[in-house]
Amino acid sequence: MSLNIYGQQLDSRLLIGSALYSSPEIMKKAILASGSQVVTLSLKRQNPNENSGAKIWQYIQETVAEVDGHLLPNTAGCKSAKETITLAKMSRELFNTNWIKLEVIGDDYNLQPDPIELLTASEALIKDGFKVLPYCTDDLVLCQRLWDLGCEVIMPWASPIGTGKGIMNPYNLETIRLRLPQATLIVDAGIGKPSDACMAMELGYDGVLLNSAVALADNAVSMAKAFSLAIQSGELGYVAGIMQERQTAQPSTPTLDTPFWHQPGTNS
Amino acid sequence: MIELHINGQQFSFDSTDVETLEQALSVYFENKQQSTFALALNGEFVGKEAYKNTRISTGDSIDIMFPIQGG
């Protein structure tokens, strides 16, 4: 089973960020250990004469080439549709991709996406030929509106960016899955533990995008592998068909022919 | 003189040398071969092919963006 992102079939269902690692070398090793074929990155104003970002850019390019992967630029830091559209166009030129992870932040405290600006930016960019991957809250109606606009991939959060709180509202994510069966749904942001990613997959999600949970681990390379396995496990479990939860206990050992001294009402 | 805001900082250039975006970048960049960037003029994206013919005026704001790691 492969992950479908705008017609691109990918073996790995893990999308990984390139930020917050202790060194570019660790970043590269972690990304390779994750098996991911989609790496997020960003754009920032810098003094060109310092050229401080050149090394990390070189590492990201090398890593993505090694896994025959894809760059997924984001619009981190944007707070309006206008800023977001401008940054998306800059990313398309520089990274030579029409994929864009659309982030429009509406609140500085929890970095919650602004749904109004997100819809405006998504509509304009889709008309301009972009393949939009919107980062959004776990709001069903917002996700439906994004789907109606033409977002084939939708990325609701598990919880606020960088918190590691895991999935705050499984019901919301599950409902989005049920109501948008054709969409490629990726849980983005808030994942802390491998079990969080496994849970997202068990809810029927198509993939998981994360960064901090790997980059801030004591051993980022091992954690990248742990997430890869957790996502594979969760997907396998979902596809296998998870049993229905029951309200009462049911013995798993057959009771037929139970030795008489275990029968209720008898004394041993 | 022409005054430009580049990445939030103010710069003054001789207006006879700097009339287009391409000329402004040529003066601003120490490394003339620098190509790993994208640019916005007054908040609007300008593609590389348009630098040569995009005229600039005093007070214009130029944002020059470079790749960085991101999540």
C-alpha cells in the first residue's frame, strides 16, 4: 500500500521535517532512518552575504536525492493569505515544485491556523496551479471546504505545533476520515510519541507529518526508526480490521469442557 | 540617491547605478553568482526572469528569501 500525494505514489507514509536537529549530520541520518520520501523545509529572510543556510540546504538536497524523495516547502510564519500566496510563489520558483504545505497562523499563543485566510489562500493557489497541502485544525467543516476547493490532501493537526501532546480529539479526526473517504488525510503537528502516530494510522489516516518528536528526541535517529515502525504497524492494524469494542468482558479461552472443579458453585 | 529597504534594513544606492531589480541585486550581493534565493518586491513575488525589466523606486521594499530547515 502506498501513499498517494497528488498522483505521486510513495512507499513511506511518514513525512518528516528538517528543523530543530542538533546538527545537519543528525538531520540527514534521521531522515534516512525514517524512510520518509517527503521532507519539509522553508524560506527565510537572510543576509545573502553571510550565507548561513547554505550548508543545511546542501544537506537537505543530498538527503532528498538519496531517497528519490520530494521537497515540501511550507509557509511557516505567514499570517495572511496575501503573505502566504507570495511565499508559496517564491517557494515554487526556488524549489521547483508546485507542492506547498500551507500554513497560515491565526494565533501566536497556540499557532492555531486561521481557517478564513487558509481557505482564501488555498483557493488562489489552486487556481494558480499549486498542489496545496493545507495544515488545519481538526474541524470537519473546514476540511470539507478545503476538499471542495480542490485540496486532495488535507492535514489536520493532532494538537498544536511542537507540543507533543498527541491526538487531542480522536473523535474529530475519526469523523473527518469517515466524512472524507476519498481525501488523502495526513495528521500534521502535535505528535509526541510513536504510539500517537500509530493511533493516527489506526484511525484510518493515510500518513503522518512530524518534526519535533524526532528532532528533539535524545536519539533522533532511533526515534525516526521508531516512528517509521509505528506508522507501518498502525496502518497494518487498520487494514487488518480492528475488532469492535465491547462493554462486557468475554472470555477468550473456550469454556466448553472446563474441568468440573472450576464450575461456579462448586467447591474445590 | 535611491533608498531601498532590503530584508528590513535601509540601504542607499547611487540612483544612476540602480534603476532595476537586477542592478540592485548586483550592488547588494557580494557573491555575484548567488542564485539560491527568491524575491518579493513590496510584498509581491517577482520571478527571476523579470528582474532585468522591473524598475525600482526610492522607498521600495525588497524581501530576499533563502532556504532554511522547516517542519
